[in-house]
Amino acid sequence: MAEFTSNSVEEYLKGKTILVTGATGFLAKVFVEKILRVQPNIKRLYLVVRASNPHVALQRLHTEVFGKELFKIQREKWGEKFSSFLSEKVVAVAGDVSLHNFGIKDQILIEEMLKEIEIIVHSAATVRFDERYDVAMGTNTMGAYNAINFAKICLRIDIFLYVSTAYVCGKAKGLILEEPFRMGQTIKRSSELDINLEKQLIEEKLSELQARNANEKTITSIMKELGTIRANLHGWQDTYAFTKAMGEMVVTSMKENIPLIITRPTVIIGTLSEPFPGWIEDVKTIDFVFVEYFKGAITSFVGNSKITLDLIPVDMVTNSMIIAMLVHSKNNTSNNLIYHIGTSLRNPIKLSEIQDLMHLYITKNPWLKNYGKSGTLYEKFTFNPNYTEDLEFPQYKGSRLKRIMNMYRPYLHFEGIFDDKNTEKLRMAIKGVGSVERKFNLDPKSIDWKEYLENVHFPGLLKYSMQPKM
Ligand SMILES: NC(=O)c1ccc[n+]([C@@H]2O[C@H](COP(=O)([O-])OP(=O)(O)OC[C@H]3O[C@@H](n4cnc5c(N)ncnc54)[C@H](OP(=O)(O)O)[C@@H]3O)[C@@H](O)[C@H]2O)c1
């Protein structure tokens, strides 16, 4: 590929038109912020947002994306001109990824999009581990199908980037390679997967439930159960990972000559440094455990403290996505397809170290005691590999916590390490290119876990998601 120079990224992005799905979500809004910050002279950003019409889509973008503190540097930079800058660059598209052409009704808009779009970043997903099977199939698998089909009719498409998850590998152990799925491949390998058959099963189950006039609660519960059964049957831990894996199969098998990148981030947490340290959207996955411990609600959770938990700051994920886009653009063709974006290989942190840092943080920040209702605040936190259904947590109705523990159990017992040879090639591509390496840090070794968790991530998590009573 052509060598990077100090302004390769800016040059590549200049005048480009990018479509992003999932921009009201955590990862894609950090991506959008970075793009607008490093290259305000992009041509256009089409942001597909679930909404009844473009006006509502725009409203959502203003409140849920550009109105967030994440954009404070941009707001300071542009001052009063921020709104006009946004109206010039951003088009709010009311759309739903589970529908053909994202369900966009405005034909003139579609024509314009097809003529202009050069990059598609497909980040939209339902990230609920135990989502209803019909919803997860529609969003994660058919969403990927609709997005790649849309890319195929874009006249100037240069890159299609699908955001997947590292945990599509199931409950694997040892070194997990950056290998694509072939269509129909399963984790169990003894079974063969037929996505059309899975869709048929969903339709049949829904028809059956409608025929017996099942109420919404029953339908939700049965469709959730169906997802788990089908995921487990083929070896995946949950409906989320299963439907994301099928999304990968779909884009890989349908891409034809479109430059495709599949990024597989691990567990994404708050920003390391950009646009400023410690920004986070809301409480997901392991952050739930941190917050509940800091609130004094729990002192123990399911998990094996001996394992390495692969955490990755969100800005490192978006930096990797941008550098991968350049490396794959038509002029720079690369044969790599999959990029693991994580830390477990190059800068691992064990769950036992995380539990020590949690305790250190809470003992150093006694003001948190306002949250302590159980009187357990200063107890050391433990991950319990032998968690049983009978564990009691005073601040919860047992069932909710049990459900969450069961969902997180595979992730907190996960014994794999994510190989990242392909991502390492991205690091090598920008190595020594001073300003690029600085502006697009994707080096896990640059994370000082103690400093980051104690002084950046934990305080950020509390600030943005917990709003403690001072
Ligand atoms: N967070 C993690 O730790 C993590 C780790 C690895 C991989 N990933 C992957 O990273 C991507 C982004 O995750 P995230 O954490 O940013 O998730 P998120 O905060 O839940 O955002 C998901 C986004 O997808 C949108 N969406 C969902 N269904 C849609 C539909 N039918 N049509 C259009 N948009 C739809 C949501 O829109 P609404 O606002 O309308 O709901 C939201 O903007 C996902 O593909 C996920 O699988 C995440």
C-alpha cells in the first residue's frame, strides 16, 4: 500500500461522503465526532436514525449526538457556527436497518445517496445479549444484509466497514485468530447453519403465537427463549453473538468486489484520551458491575478472576476503524478482512487486577459512601467462579440480577486471547509517521491500566452515568 504521510487521513477524508448507521449509539457517535474533528471538509455525513420522519431523525441527532458533552470541543471550536456547520455537513436519514434500502421512502434522497456515498460504516445493532430472536435477526443479521446490498448499488463505494464483535468466536479458548466465517459455519462444527431456515423458524413461531392470540409479553419471552435455544444449538453463548456472526457471514459472502472490513472490538469502554479522557455513554456490560459496586449494591459477581478480560477504550476502536479504512481504500488494497480490536494479547489485564483496582478506587473516594445503603462499601470486590443461583444481593430483586449474571457469565469466564496480527499491521503502517501515530493512537500498550481505570474510566463512568449525590 501507499505509505502514510502526516496528513494521509485528512487527505483521504477530504470531500468524502460517508454513511453511518447506529450514530445515536455509543461507538458510532465517537466515530462521527472524530471524523468531523479531523476533517471538517468532508463532503457529507448521512446518518441513518430510527425515526418516523427526517425531522424527528434530525431532532434525535441534535439531542442524542451533537448535544452531548462528547461534542464540546467542536462546539467550542465552531461557536455560533456549529449549527450551520452541522446543517451543511450532516443529513439526518430516517431509516431502519432491518428494512430494504433502510426503509427510506424519499426516492430523490436515495438517488442522491447512491450517487455520493463512498464509505459505509455499519455500526447499528441490538447489543442486548438475550434479545428477541426476531429482533436480533432483523437488526443484526438482516441489517448487515440490507447494508451490504445498499453498498452494492452505491456508484462510488470505496469501503464497507461492518462493526462486529470479537465474541462471535463463542466460548473459544487459547489464541483466537482473525479468521472469517464461511457461510453456514457454526461453533459446534457438528451442526450446519442455514440462515434462511432460521428466518423460517422465526416466522413460523411468530405465526403460531399470533394464531393463539399470545400477548406481547408472552411473545417477547418465547422469542427470547427461541434465540437462546438456536444460539446454543449451534454453539454460540447468546442470541447477540449468534446473530452478529450471521451478519459477518452475510457480508462476507455477498461482498463481491466491494472492499470490506470487519472490525471485531472486544468490550468497549470509555475514552482513553479523545476527544477528552473518560467520556462514556451509558452503563453496559462490565461497567454495570463497576457501577453497582461503587453504589454499594453488590460486592460480588459471577466471574473467574484468573481470566484476562479484554477491555478496549472506545477512541482506540474508532482510530483503528479509520486507519483500516485508509489501508483498504481502493488505491491501497489490503487482503485482510478481519480486525480484532482489543488488548488481551498485547496489554492484558486480569479480572483479579480489575477487582483490586475497583477496591482501591472506592477506598480512595470515600464521598461515594452517600450511595452505600448496604454498609458493604469498603468490602473488597470478588468475582465468584462458583456463583450459584442462591447468592443473595440485598438491593436487588434476585431475579433481575440473576438474569444479568447469567448473561455475563460466558464473558466473565472467557478464556480466549484475541490475536491481532491484522490490527498490528495497521499500527505498523502508521508507525513513525509522527502526527498520524499521535492523532490515531491504536496501540494497546499505551494504556496504563491503573492510571486509566482509576483516574479516567471509573470517574468518567460515575460522572456520565451515575450522577452521584454529593
Ligand atoms: N459496546 C460494546 O462493548 C461493543 C463491543 C463489541 C462490538 N460492539 C458492536 O459495536 C456496534 C455499536 O455498539 P454500541 O455499543 O454503540 O451500541 P448501542 O449504543 O446500543 O448503539 C446501537 C445503535 O444501533 C441503532 N439501531 C438499533 N437497531 C436499529 C435499527 N433497526 N435501525 C437503525 N438503527 C438501529 C441504535 O439506534 P436507536 O438509538 O434507535 O436504538 C443505536 O444507534 C454494534 O454493532 C455492536 O455489535 C459493541
